[in-house]
Amino acid sequence: MSSAATMNPAAEKSAVHKISVRLVPFVALMFFINFLDRTAIGYAGPNGMRQDLGMTAAQFGLASGVFFIGYIILEIPSNLALHRFGARVWLSRIMLTWGVVAVLFTWVQSSGQLYALRVLLGIAEAGFFPGAILFLSMLVPAQHRSRTLMLFYLAQPLTNVIGAPLASWLIQHHGVLGLAGWRFMYLCVGAPAIIVGAIAFFYLKDGPEDCRWLTAEEIACLRSQLDAEAEANSGARGERNVRAALTSGRVWVLSLIYFGFIYGLYALSFFLPTIIKGFGEQYGAKLSILQQGLVTAVPYVFAALIMYFWSRDVTRRGLHSWHIAVPAAVGGISIPAALFVGSPVIAIGVISITAMSIFAVLPNFWTLPTQFLTGAPAAAGVALINTVGNIAGFSAGYITGAIHDWTGGYVVPMVVVGGFMILSAVLMILLARRGRVRVVGAS
């Protein structure tokens, strides 16, 4: 492999394009199923599950949040296992096991069983998301990473754009196979994880060298840049080992920033269907279950669009602190404001601003840890950030439900959500001013 091959911009662009077409959509499909399975409880809750299982809002919030107990505990070990065994084997194993657990929700009979299955689902899924981020980062150089992660992250808002109407449509099939509608929905959204997980074992690749559809020149370009990044990240500005990554101040500040966004994301995911169902009482709007699902999807259509254009701007200009801080501040203001407007149309418009703010940030945020982490430290650091962030997943569900039961409404819970997002904006500005992150990705 000549030095000319390793510095060929055309070969580099071609290689990244092939990865974006062949691997990123498949990993995005895995993420789509992953997010749908973990948030299916948000659709089932107001459409029969809470009534059938006799659950209060706080119990429902707890059931939503206990998922993160096992997820949080096993996140770092799982990502280190991925680094050891390879993405192909480990991501496939994760998906197969969560698929089996997801199908079991079909036959849950009590709140206690629901809690247990939510914990098991978290254990089964532990490591998938940071593992997918690490997997894509091991294939694509830094200057292309924002766009690649955006294509991957599109699966999350699309889960709500497609998943909300789909879940609502499935729930309407009450009595199919002798199941309540929400149980039939769980069966239908859980089974695909088993099928796709089995395919992943044969389809995914552990590195550029395993991608037979890349030319030798394309592999050389990718390997040269990835190795250069790894060497730089293991140097003076990087964290040299797993312990250093886990105790790094930069990693912990990024963890807190991510916490604010995930708190907002899961408060939105778990309770938006319930809030929309309440439009009938609040505004006199009568919506069928399918119509509720379609309305739930609206904010995420706009979120997918803004995520595409925001990440495109990051690729063009390079990542700046305002790409993170401005959406955080806007989202922090808009999410409680949605409860004070005078019509359901305006409420959905304001909620859409919140969704756009969250999703504008997420794919670009994940380019920050790989500025100074590589190898096993990257596996540990990325997993730690996601672990702290997902503590918000537990907190958002339970605290939102508990404060609702205490205050009788969603005003105070949404103010809390907004406060965490504004804190993320402040921390991002402080981190950038101290020079702990840098502009990266400009083309």
C-alpha cells in the first residue's frame, strides 16, 4: 500500500460512502428496533396496560425507569467485552437476548412481573448503543463522523415517526391471537429483534479490513487515518488507559451534559403519548388511538429534518460549542412552555421545538469523546458517558410520574426537565472555554 493510496481523498470519500450505504443503515435498523422495544411501554401504558395491571402514574414511571438499573450496571463491562470480542459477535448477542425478553412482555400479568422484565430488558440491551457508536467510530475517520452518526441517529426520531403510528395501529388489533391490543403490539415489535440479531452475526464487520466490498486503496486510506487518530489520542492530549478514561474530568463533564439531553429525551418519549391522550380533557380534542399515534409522530418528523441539516452544518463548519449549547438552551425553555399554550396545535408546535433541540445535538455530541479517547479507553469512556446519561432515563420516568402524582399535573415535572437541559448548555460553554474540546470535522 503506497503512501499515495493512504492520502487519496477520492478513495477516502468512496470508502466512507460505501460504509454509509452498506453498514450504517443496518446498524440504524438495529437502533430503530432497540429504541422501539424499550419505549413501547410509553404506547402500551395509556392504551390498556396501566388499567389491566392496576398501575398508578408513579408505578408506570417506575416501570419505565427500572429498565436502566441493569443497563447502567453492565454498560461499561459490556462495551469492554465488545472491544475484546468484536462488534459483530457482541452486538448480535445483545440483540438476540433483548429480543427474547421483549417478546415475553406479551404475557406479563402484574406490575411486579413488568418491573422484572423491564430490568431484564435493560440487562440484555446493556452496551448496545455505546457499542454501536464505538463500532462506527472504528470504521469512519473523525472528519466524517458527524455525518455518519447523524445517519445512524436518524433511527431514533424515525422510531417515533414510524413506530408511534405502527404501535398505535397494532394496539387497535385487540383480540388477535386472543391477546389484548397492547400485548399484541409487544409481540409484534419484539420478534424482529431476534431475526435481525441473527442476521447481524453474519452481516456486520469488525474493521475496514473485513469489508470485502472496499478496495485495497480504500482500506489503506481508512486504516492510515484511523491509526493516526489512535496514535494522537493515546498521546499527550488523550487518556492512556481505562482507569484514566473513567476518572477523566472531560469524560465526567460530558457525562453530565449528556444527562440533561437524555433526561429530556426520555421524559418526552415516555410521557408524550400520555400528554397527547390528555388533549381530550384539556382542549376538548377527541382523538382515536391511531390519531394519537400520528400526532405523537409529528415532533419527530421535524426532529429528523433539523438533525440532518444541523449535522450538515457541523460537517461544513466544524463542531463548535454553540452547536451543542444553543439547542440545549432552546429545548430547556420550550419543553415547559408547551404546557401553557392555548391549543393542541400550538402545543405540538412547541413540543416539536423541544424534539428538534434534543436531536440536533445528539449525533454531534458523540464526536466529542473520540477527540481524546481510543481503543479500550474509548470503550470505557463512551460507555461511562452513556451510563451517566441513562441514569437520566431512570430518573426521568420515575421523577416525572412521581411529581405528577404529587402536583396533579405536568407543569413542575417539565420545568425540572427544562432545568437539566439548560444546565447542559452551561456546562458545554464552560468546557469549550477551558479548551477541553476543539473544533473538528470541517471539510
